[in-house]
Amino acid sequence: MPLPPLEEAPRSMTRRNYLVERNRLRVSAYAPTRKELEEEDIRMAQTREERRRNMLNSWKSQSMYNPDLTRPLPGGGPRSKRMKEAATLKNPNYYRIVKEEEAQLKAERTAMYRADVLQQLKDREEYLRKWREDEKAYISSLVESNKEQARKLEEREREEARAEKEYMNRMRESNLRELEQKRMKEREREEYELSLIRTVQAREKEKAETEERRARDIKQMMRRENEEYHRSIKKKQKEDKAREEAELKAILEYNATLAERERQEQKQRRDQYKTEFEETIEKQKEFFRTHNYDEPPESIRERNEKAAAALALIKKEERLRLADRRREYRQELMQQIREKQEWQLAHIDGV
């Protein structure tokens, strides 16, 4: 049986955890043996039951006893030791035999369990001894390692403190030098800025006077240009308005002509379909009259319904086609108007 795993931490394996782990390993290792013993017990019990059943059947077949024909003698029965032994040999006590076998089997199992427990105790003592030795060695090595690390850490802290002190001294000297240089630069910069301010003020004054004169000149020039531009824009707006009205009038006339043409075409198609339909009816009537053919009313009604459905479908297609044409024309007209407005916004800025 393998030992449980050894954990390195101090007091990691207490007695309770150790016993639980050992019991689990013992049960898992003893499981095949226990299964074989249980199967053997079942086979032996079945064999004894079968033997007892056969023996009882043989006794019943050999016995000539009939309770209706015989009766026991007064005071009869095996009373002496000899008669009891003979009766025992003739009729063995199977219950006692079974109990003796079970007691023997129990004693064997108890001995095996006892040997297993003793071996477990021995393994546990060996394991605890090894575990204590390992723990002691681990603790001693850990103490030595901690002492060495503490010594190194103390030396490193002293070196860092000394280096930090030297660094702070150098930084203080450097900061003092930089502060003095900064003060000198500030004084020079203030003097330079004062001279620049005086120069800029003089230039700003001259520039303001120049800008004022230029603004007056630009204002007069812009007023003249705006007046001229306004007159040209007004003239162009009148021309564009007249041209747009002429274009819109031409488009409306074209639409009216197109709509009238479509109405004429639709009327012509309806008249043609009506004429063809009436001619077909006349031909059918003439055919029925000349050939003495009586068509049932159901077929006539069905044919007329199909013709009416076809006519409705044709009218629907015409309406859809007309609606598509109107939508396309409307979209084209809106696109033209949009392009014209964009052109006006791009070329007539300021209106």
C-alpha cells in the first residue's frame, strides 16, 4: 500500500488528516479482496441451500411415514446418549455447521484486519519520524536562509542610504546653481521684454493709423462694388425667373400633351378590346347557331369571368405603367429643380 504524499509546510499533516488518508487508501486497496470474499460467501450460501434442498427432497422420497396410518409410541424418542449420537450422525445440524464456518471466516478476517492495522501503525510511525526529520531540516535551513537574507538586506539598505545622501547633496548643489542662473536669465528677459513692448507699442500705433485709413478706403470701394453687384443680380434674377417660367410652361404643355396621348392610346386600346370582344361573342353565337352546339352555362360563365379578369388585369397594368411614368417624370422634374438651385447657390453667392 503506498504512503500518502508528503507536504513540505510545517504541521501540514495532522493525525486526523493522516488517518483519513490512510483509511481511504486501505479501503481502496482492500476493495477487490472484499468483492471476492463477498462473491465467495454468496456461492457458498447458494451451494449449502442447494445441498439442503436436495437432502430434504431425498428424505421426503425415502420416508414411508404416513400420519394417517401410524402414531408415535408412548414415551418414545431418543433419550440415551447413544441414541442422540446416532440421530446426530443420521441427521446432521446444518445450522450449527454454517455458524461454525461463519465464525472461522470471521476469525480469519479479524486476523487479516489486525495485521493490516499493525502494518499501518508501523508505516505511520516511520512516516512521522521521516516527516519530523524533514521538518526539522526544513526549519533549520529556513532560519539560516532568513539570517543570510536579513544580513544582505541590511547591507543593501546601508548602501542605498549612503548613495541617497550623496545624491541629495549633489542635487542641492545643482539646484542652487540652476536657481542662480534662472534669476540672471529672468532679469535679462525682463529687460528684453520691456524694450520689445516699447517697440511694439510704437509699431501698433502706426499700424492702427494705417489700418484706419485702409478701412475707410475699403469701405467706400466695397459699397460701390455691392451696389454694382446688386444691380447685376437683380437683372439676372429677372432673366432666370422669366426663363424658369418659360421652361415650366413648356414642361406643363409637354405633360398635358403626353397625358392626352396616353388617354387617347388607352381609349383606343379599350375600344379595340371591346370591338374584338364583341366580335368574338358574335362569332361564338354564330358558331353555336350553325353547328347546333349547346354550351353549358357554367362554361360560359367561367369564360366570361376569365375574360373580365383579363380585362381588369390589363387595366391594372395600364394604371401601374401610368403611375410609374408620372413618378419618373416627377423625380426628373425635382432633380432638374434641385440642380438649378444648387447652381444658383454656387454661382450667385450673396443673394
